[in-house]
Amino acid sequence: MKSEWEKILSLSGEGGRICLAGRRLETNAWEFVLVSDESTLVDTIQDEKLESIRRSHVVSHWSEALQLLGRYWMRLSPKYVHPEFTERFLTEIENSDAKNMLHRWKRVCSKSPNQR
């Protein structure tokens, strides 16, 4: 049985907000979807609600999830990072040309138990 969708990352920018949502599979792996709607503010996204908002296709690999976010996601303003994913996001930013944004990301990620 698949778990319910959870917010993995919430970003805001001039054009609004986007949310990377994920759910844990029976195998303990994750699948991801990009949600663009004010519904991104909820903590848990029900399957029924997910059908009624704009979303991407579902992907099952981390690299694909990052591609869903688009080329400049690191430059958007982070609002929430799921505790299980803070290290992954910080590593991506440290290894990018957006290192000058790292302070914003560390501030948001430090609010989670898995801080650096």
C-alpha cells in the first residue's frame, strides 16, 4: 500500500508557489510529483485532491524529481524542506552555481531535525 502524499519541498517566487510532493512506496523508495497550486500549502495532499490541481507526471528517481523543479529552482525562495531531504537539497545547492543562495536554504533546513 502506498502512503499518502507529503510535502517534500515548498518554494515561492514571483510567479507563485510550487511544491514537490512525495510518497513512500512499500519498498521504502519514494515517488514524486510537482504540484503548482495554492494547495501546496497543505501538509498532506490526498489522492482525490491531487487529481483536481495542476501537477506533473509521477516520477520515481531523485534526478527526475529535480528535473521536475526546473532549471532555476535553487534560486527560488525555500519555504519548507522535508527533514528526510535536507541533506540532498543542500548538497545539490553546494554543488551548483547557486552557492550564493545556500544561506537561505540552510536557514530553512535548520528548522528540521536533520540539520547540518
